[in-house]
Amino acid sequence: MAAADSQASSTRIEIGDRPINLTQVLKRAGWVQHGGEAKALITDGQVLVNDEVELRKRRKMVVGDRVAILDGPCLILA
């Protein structure tokens, strides 16, 4: 699976101790320019959270969650 392949090269993004939405993670990572792009990626099933397709745009993300773009980059929240 692509997410597993990219784990070795995953980066970490600091989010602090408060949960943030998945769309915010995609913007903070620089993978999208605005929320509309993030929502489109999520709706199209292109975003994986902890190695599973995630379709909830407002999913609360916490430290330790792994986010990846299908066949693309991966990051771990710290």
C-alpha cells in the first residue's frame, strides 16, 4: 500500500495539545492551498488517516495520527 511505503519518509507536524480538523492538517502540511481543495481530496477518497480512507472533513486529529495522500506524501502529527 502506498501509505506504508511512504512511512519511512514521513515528516512530523507539531499540532500542540489541542485536536485540529483534518482539513487544517492538509493546509498546514502545505498539501493544499485552501479548504476547498482539502475537502475535494477527502471527498474523493484520496486521504488516508492511520492507513484507512477518511471521508470526514472535520475529523478531529490528535498527536500520533498518521495522515497520507493516496500514492503521495505521509506525515505524523506530533
